[in-house]
Amino acid sequence: MRSRYSAYVLQLEDYLLATWHPSTRPDALNLTTAPQPKWLGLQVKAHTGTGHTATVEFVARCRIGGRAQRLHEVSRFVREDGRWYYVDGIVDA
């Protein structure tokens, strides 16, 4: 989770797509589209894991166009061939 947050901060689209499960991965993320978020921090609130599945609850804070925003999500991950992949997440609005 922390590596994916760092990849968003650094706009590493290739890394994000490579760590996204093929069943739910978009074709592109368009991270350079305006307005650009200025990421301010990540707080991992909880995580659980059993075998080849895991969930991570987090809050990521950013500023877009001068307005502070927060993303609260519970993300699902799956491990295949020894690698963890992001599957999807439920966003708390």
C-alpha cells in the first residue's frame, strides 16, 4: 500500500499499472491530467490478511486547486505467484 501511495506521489503510472490486478486494471491512469493533486500524507488505519488475500484501510490526504481533500478507502489485494496486486477498493464518501 505504501509503495502504491508513493507511486501516486511520484506519478509512476507504469508501477501502479504493474501492481494492479489484470482483472480490474484500467488501460491508463492519466496521472498528468490537470488539476494535479499535491499529496500530503498517508495514514494506514488497519490491515488484515489471510493467505492470498488482504485488505488495507487508509486515508490519503491531498490538495487539489488549493482545496484540501481526503480519500478514505478499504482496498482489496490478492497475492499471485508471490506478488501482491491491488484489486479494488470501497471509497468512503
